[in-house]
Amino acid sequence: MRSTDHMAGVVSHRSSVSAGTTASPSKFTFAGVELYVGAREVHVNGQVQRIEPRVFDVLLHLVTHRDRVVSRDELLRLFWKTEFVTESVVARCIMKARRVIGDTDAHAPLIKTVHGSGYRFVGAVKASSSHEVPVVAEPAPRRYGAGPPLRVAVLPFRNLTTLSELIWVEYGLAALLKRTLESHGNVVVTPILEVVAALDGKFEHLTTAQCADLVAEIAGVGAVVAVQVLSRDAGFELAYEVYHRTEVWRSGQVCDTDLTRMTIDLAQRLGHALSSGDPQPPSWPFTSDAFANEAFARAMQAIEEQRQLVGLRYIEVCVATEPHAFEMDVEHVAALAAVEHPETLLRAQAVLSRACEGGDIASQVRLLRALSSYHQSVGQYPQARDTINRALALLGGTQDEHLAASVLLQSAELALGDLDLDLALQLGRRVMQIARTVSSDRLTSHCLRIEGIASHLRGDSEHALEVLKRSAEMSRMLKLQHADLAQTQHRIALIHRDAGRLDAAIEAIDQAVANARHAGMPMRLAQALLVQMLVYTEAGDEANASKAMQQLESPQLESLRCGRLLSRLGWAWLSWRAGRLDDALRELDELRPLGRQFPPLWFGFGVGLNAGAAIAGRRFELARELIAEIESAPMYEHDTLLQGLAHFLHAALAHAFDRRAETWLLLRRAIAVAPPGLVRANACLAAVWLACEEGALSEVPEWLAQVSAWTEQHPSGVMALARYRYACGDWQQAAELQARYVGHWPAAEVTDLHRDWLAIYRRSATAGRSEPIPPLARLFTLRM
């Protein structure tokens, strides 16, 4: 629907036609095309052509002002005045206009693209004031068989996948199926809106057969097509039924991973069956219609709300419907990059070349930013940095502050990955200045997240939580920003987990997983699922931990290198905790080359897990190699977390060789160097245990004070506190705490050693005297 302002713009450009002529032309003729102003029709070689109202207006404006270049800004101002759109809508409109008038010769175009400026109509035009509009007979529909056309209705698809990101399939795929069926000349398909009206809101409450009967009766159709979308291990299934005179006339299924391709394939099958049965399927040349425009509008809305997968699916429907208009677009490439689509680089290079040829700096910058994000997500960090630096170099050629902010934020994300926290904060402050200028809550939310992550990495967890919670609240305002919220909640979950607050960590990571899934961004989803599995395992919730692991091992995530790395690391961790140490080590041996391709993930979790398993499995040379890898990492000098981890692993090695003095020295270094979090907590709990073995309890209260949440919620902390209470002679409380530990874990997690300690504590409480407890064979016996 066009607005009053838009109509005023059209009237103004029409009135300008008469300014330079004695009579206002009512018809323009060029290259076999007749453009009738009053009737608003386009005839090509005597045949009337379908054309959207806005496309007609833009074409008429270009023809009327053929003496000059018409800028994109002018077209946006006149015809999209009240709508929030980007310049890409103009390019799509021009493509449609070219297709209608047959402007296909790139060497001799009718509408010429003037790079960096706009468009100019350069064809030879004859203007006339004739008011006659020829009556053109509508062409007979193509038929591939005898008999009258069969009237068919398509029900909305039923989404039975339980995947909320596939909400678009109900009407998106139904409309695509309708358009494809219409390519068969002996089939007339009832408009989707008429089907919806016939159902009258009853679709969710009636069976498929009842819906088919209702639509057949009200819409007067001969056949009704019903389709269900189901999940399958390797993709999806479209299960279909065709109802003819209230009976199921034909049924079957189509299986694949691409819903758009499956829908087109299904439509071709049904088209043959419902029409003449011609053995060769006809081609399906689609024309522009309201459905494609609506689908694209929904795609852009989904991308704006960071539901990238939904946006991409809508775009794919648009591409299938109007391939020439939609297959090349910046938004399309950005959506592909966000979901790590394998065609990202190919499509990006094509669009980038076009943007470079046209001097379109803004599109180049947006594409480079999307490409940098893609390279980062697939572990290509040097390429990510090079690409974002190219984007930074081009920023001087654009005045778009939002675009500049997005590039600076991507650069800050990479700086955080390199642990260059000063650079990340500096870039964040620059973006905050822009956010204040343009009053953008979203940019402010981004900046707060960067500040929160940097604070967490520096050990200031309280400040990190404060600013991250503010960031999360801003991401919920207006349109929910799913990807931003997923990142923020992920970091909040890590802070709570590091502090031993498992209940709060579970709440945050559950929200992070849900938002990452809504965003349709597989790398973020895989990272969130790994943390979800870790936290549920530490909380002793075996069922939910198993559920998270199953999702992490899904074919969709394991098809990505990052997803495969994270799922295999999770599997190794679970194997070690279940006592299958040899299995864990074998998996880690195979995984190391892949892990080193993702430095932030490898140094954040993988290398510590591998070194710990190596020490527990007495593969001491491998452990030393891995510790040396940590110490030689580029970020080691300014990363106190890695320094603390190296000291703790050295302490575990020294303890394995019974070098007690060296163990104590290294544990104290780890406690002093590591920021508050997982490494320092593990070092404190190990020190508590060793102090209890030696009867040197003076420093234990200080160490326990640093991990107070652990001793309240985390099983490892509860077990260490039980050991301390036993050393202090409080045998009954020690038994109660150890019983909490043994009863908390799944049976596979509790070893005979843990049960032996519980038995000793109980006997001591009954007898009123202590029994000797064998010393730890390895620090990792504590299962931290």
C-alpha cells in the first residue's frame, strides 16, 4: 500500500513532464515498448505486461527525466519516502523494470547504471499525446493436456519440527509451492489469502482432512494439497497428501536438507500428476508479485531482529521465486555469512566486485564486515583481521555512522579474541561516542558487552556482571536482538560458572542457547551448548547434560569445523569424568590439529582439558608439551588466566611425582596470578585438600573464603569443605557434606574413592575419633 506522501511524489514528478512540453505526453514508445501514462500499463510487442505500481512509477520517472542522471537518493525520496529502507531496494526495483521491458543487453542497455551516481534512461523515446489504449486480449493459459484446468488449493504447511526458527514455512513454503504449481498450464491454484479466509482461524484446531474438506467446499476446488514439515537426522522431510473429493488421492514424501529445493521438487511432481501427466516437466518462469516482496520484507525484518536463519530462508524463497532480482544482494550475503553458509565466499565476491565497479563504498564496507565475521566464525583469524582492516580503510568514504560503528565493533571483537583488551576498550569507547550521537540503544548494548567481557578477562567479575546485565536489558528493548543477547548471556553464564554459582549459570546459559538458536548462528549455538553441557554435568543433572550433548552432536553442527571441535571436546570431557580416560585421550590426540585452528576455543578450554587428561593418564611428556604450548601462546604475557592455568598444571605435574614443596609453590603462584574464576578456584580447593593432608590448616579459611559459592553449590567445593571439616574434627558435618557429594552425582561420576571417604567420615562420626585418609594420588582425583 502506497502512502499519501508517496503519491504526492508521483504527482510531482508527473506534473514536471508538462513543464518542458506543450502537451503532457500520455504515451512513451521505445524498443517495441509502449508506456501508457494514464492507464498505467506497459505493452511489449502488443502484449500487456504485469508490473508493480512502484516499478511503473520508477520506470516512468526515468523515462520522463531521460535528459539527466536520476540519483538513488532522488528515487528513495520520491517513492520510498516514509519507509525505512536501504539503497538496495532501488537496485531491485530497477532490475524488475528492466525485466518487464526486456532490457537484457548489457552492452546496449535502455536503463544505464551510472556508477556512483544513479540511473539514466538512454533508449530512443517517442512521446505522444494519444489517449488511445489498445485492447489486448489476455493470452490463453498454457496447457500441457486436454480438458479444463484443475482448480487446486494449497493448505498452509504444518511445522512439526519443533524448531521455532522455521515459523516462516507455514505460509512461505505454501506460497512457493503455489507459484511453482502455477507453471503447469492445466492447473489453477487458489490464492493463499482465499485459503486462509476459508479456514477462518480453524487451521490449528482441525485435522488435515477436515481442513481439506472445508477449503474444498468453500473455495470450490477439485484438489487440496496438504504438507507437513518434519525433522530428519540429516535434514528435513516434506510429507504430503493430495485430497480429491474428500479422499486421499496421492501421498508421499520428499527428503533433503534444503527446504526450498524440496518444495520446488514436490511442486513439480504434483504439477505433472495434477495436470496432463506430461513426462517432461515444464520450466517455471516466475514473475514478480506481492508474495516475493512480502517475503523479502520479512527477511529484512528477521535479519534486523538477528534471526539470521529465518531471514536466510525467506531470502532463499525469494531467490527461487525471482532469481534475477534477489540472488545478488548485500543483505543476502550478510545472512549467509551469519549462518556460515558454504556459498558465503562465492556470493560475497560476486557482490563485492559489483560494488567495487559501481563505486558503492557503503556496500563494500558492509560486505567486508560480514566477511570478517564469517572468517572469524570458521577459525580463519588472519583473514578476519585482514578483511576488517580493509573495511576500516574504506570508512572515510562513507558518512554512515551506524556502518562505521559496526566495523569498529567487529574489530573490537577480534581484539578481544586476541586478548588485546586495551584496543578492544578503545574501539568500544569510539563506538559509544557514535551511539550517543545517533541515540542507538543497540550500539550502546554492544559497547557494554565489550566492556563486560574485558572486565571479566581482567578478573573484575562484579563489574563485568553489572555492565553485561545492562547490555542484556538493552538487547531486549524494542526489537529483540537475539545474537547480541546470546553472546551477553553466554558471558554471564561463564562468570557464574567460574564463581561456582551453578543455578545462576544454568539460568543464563539456557537463555543463551535459546537466543543463539533463534538467531540461527551455528557457531554461537555450538559454544552455548558446550557450556550448557558442562554446567549441567557439574550440577549433577545428567538428563539435561545428555540432551545438550545430543544437540551439540547434531549433523547440522558437526558439519561445521567449529561445531565438530566443540562436540568432540565435550565428548572427551565426559569420557574423562566417567572414568574412560583412555577414550578421552585418544579423542584429544586426534583433535589437537583441528583445535589449534581455533585459538580462542583451544586456549579457552581445549588445551587445559588435554593437559589435565594427559597428567591423569600419566602421559607426562605430552602434558609438558601442552603446558609449553600455553606458555608460548602470543597472548600469554598479558593473560593472567593462561598464566594461572600453566602454574596449576605444573603443580599437578609436580604432585604426580610427589614433589610436595614444588607443588605448594606452584599452587600459591596460581592462586596469586589467576583472576577470580575457574583456575583460581581449582587451585584454592587443591591447596585446601593438601593442607588438610599435612595438618597445616592456618591458611585454609582464607582459601575457602575465595570460593564461598563453590562450597555452597559446586560438588567439588562441597567435597573439599567436607575434607576440611573432617580435619577440624567435625566428623558428623564432614559425613553430611560428603553424602551430599555422593548423592548429587550420577552413579557413573562417583568413584569407589569418593564412597570410601564417605564411609570413613561416617565411621569416625560414630566412633568419635579420626581415621587416617590415604593422600591423593593425583590432584585431578578431585574431578575439577
